[in-house]
Amino acid sequence: MIAVAIAFMVGLSPAMAQTAGEASRFIDGQPGLGGGVTYQFDGTRAAYLGAFTWTWSHDRFELGAIRFLDGQLDRSIALGDPNWTLQISRRWTFIRKPVAKFFFGLGGAYKTQTDDLNGSHLNFAEQLGVRFTRSDGGPGFEVAARHMSNGGFKKPNKGQDFVTVIYVF
């Protein structure tokens, strides 16, 4: 948890030095709307989700609100009920092409309910994805694999893995 906070703050420190410029970049950010599905490799039933994201500072930061629309089941045992998750991430682009950029994100998440997937409200949030954009800078979309867990600080810590497809305005 401390490592995530340090990495996040290191990513924020240059932006903090330019407070007025960063505020205007946040306001000029890009909203995104989409959905996704959870996945597990142990037979857990998938849950569908809706997502709203806001990225700013040339896609370096993301704020997201994710609604897990139905519960996840391990065969017939309920692991998690529908809930909200709020995430904030610092993103790094590691491959940049004219119409696509590949990114990695690291940050934190607040989950409104604890359950048998995550035993704490505060969690780590990671993402790996690609954002496709038009050459004229118009709307695009991104696909990301995401993971959320508490890093083993509190049991249970099965975590949640999900894929999102977001339309970026």
C-alpha cells in the first residue's frame, strides 16, 4: 500500500507544481462510458458491470466509477453482491502508435461493500490496456484488463479481475 502511494505521488508531483495548468487539464479531460464483465479461472460466475471514467492530463490520470451490476457466485455460494467501486489511477503509456497507445495503470480503489472477494473497503487497482483514437483526435475507445485486491492486508483477498470496454468522448 505504501509503495502504491509513493508511486502515485511521484507521478503527481510534477503536476502539483503546475496547479493551475493541471486544473485546466482536468476540466478539459475526456469522459468515457462503457461496461465490462468479471472473470475468474475457478468456476466463479461472471458479473456484469457499468463504468464511467474521466481521464485527464493527456491520459496520465484516470478517475473511475464502476458499478458491479450483479453478484458473483462460486457455483451457488454468493461471493459478492452488487456494489460500487471508485478508482483513481496514474497511467503510463509504454507503446504509442498514431491511432493506439498501450498503457499500464496503478492506483487505489474504494469499494462500498466488503465481501468474500475483497475483505476491505480500500484496495489496490491495476490496469493494462489499449486506447484507440482517431487520427483527427475525435472519439475513440479503450479496452483494459483490470484487477482490484487489498494485497493480502485483510482476508479474504481473492480480488476481482474484470475487462472493460469504454467509449471515450
